Amino acid sequence: MSGTLYLVPVPIGDGDPLDELPPKTIRLAASVSYFIVENIRSARRFLSKVINQDALDMSAMVELSEHTPEEALAGILAPLRAGTDAALISEAGCPCVADPGFNLVAQAHTLGIRVVPLTGPSSILLAVMASGLGGQRFSFNGYLPADPAGRASALARLEARSAQEGSTELFIETPYRTDAMIKSMGVSLQADSLVCAAVSISTPLESIYSANASRWKKNPPAPGKQPAVFALKASPCSKKLTKKPPAQPHASTRGNN
């Protein structure tokens, strides 16, 4: 019988797992001895706070990153097929969300391995909660293009979709481009669109900036090189974004008599 693959969240910052993770997550993470991790060094630092040192020293670890070839996944899952339980651990927050590991989970399902997601902090959901933009309908779009023109085009596309569907659109950026993204949102979006930057969420440096784009353009926040989840929501009154193109005339399929 195959083992179980537990998906174990970790604190987003350097918080204490005993404060930020539910007892069930800690208990199950401590119950396994095979860990699939993004980085062994940081994983050991996290695990040293939830299991004793002897158990940690006897545990097996294998790295799974964005550079892991797909043909290596079968070998990583081999202990589970032999009946060993395992824990998949991200660098921060929830595994498999804007994070390596989803291919491993997909292959686990294909092989009939039981997959169990455990609860813990998610920067995306925390950002939705704190933004004030609404969570009835939202989507996560990963990273936007790094170049200014591509970024502006992507923001306009997300804003148009938000206007049409009434959705909150979320995305992330590398910390060293956080300030640049904030400035782009103030310049590229319609003045009455709502924007939010949830910066260093779930850490002592946490700051939530939420306002309309015109306010950001006049006085943009500048949190510096900190990780952030961004959100935007177009105003439902934005006719410019929701206006449909005129219908094109249909060519007749009838022949001349």
C-alpha cells in the first residue's frame, strides 16, 4: 500500500511554527521521516522547531526545485510507492502555489498516492482578506512581465478582465521590483480602479496599502525591497473598459439569383 504525501505549509517569514501552524499540521509533519523540500538548509531550520534533533538527523531529505527535471519525479516518489509517508515543504507559505511541487503532486495522483493538504498561512488568501477589494471572485496570475511595457500591458489586460467579470486580480513580484510595480499600477490603471499591495504579510514588517490608483499616482507607498502580493479591481462604472466592440456584419452565404 502506498504512503501518503502530506503538503505542509510553513511560516511566510521567520515566525515560530508553534505560533503560526495548527497543531495537526505540526503533528503530521513530525510523524514522517522522508521530506521533499525546496531547500534542505532552510527546511532543516524549520523542522528543527517541530521535531527533535535525533528524529531530524535520522530523516531523509531530497530537494525539489524549479530546476528538477520531470524524469526525476518518479525516483522522488519511489519511497511513497513502497509505503513510506512523506512531507512536501515549501520555502514559505503553502507548497504548490506559485511554487515548485505541483508536477510531483500531479504524478502522485497518477500513481494512486494519497495527497493530503494541510492548513497554514497563504499570502494570497491573506491578501484577499486584507485588501478590501472583495473575495467573491478572484484569480491569481503569478508573476507579470518584468519589462515596463510588458508590465503595463499585463496590468491593462487584468484591469479589463476585472471590469468585465467583477473580479479581483492578484499577482506577485520579486521584492526588488515591489516599488516599481506600485508606481506602474498608479500610472497604468484607470484612476478609479482599486489597488492593493500586501507587503511582507504575516511578518513583523507587514503593511497593507489599499487605495484607488489616482491616490497611488499622487503619493505611492514605497515599502522597498520587500515581498508583496498585489491586487487590483476595476471600478464597475468604468465604461471605457467594459464597452464591447461593435458587432461585425456577417457575410451573406446566399448566392445571387
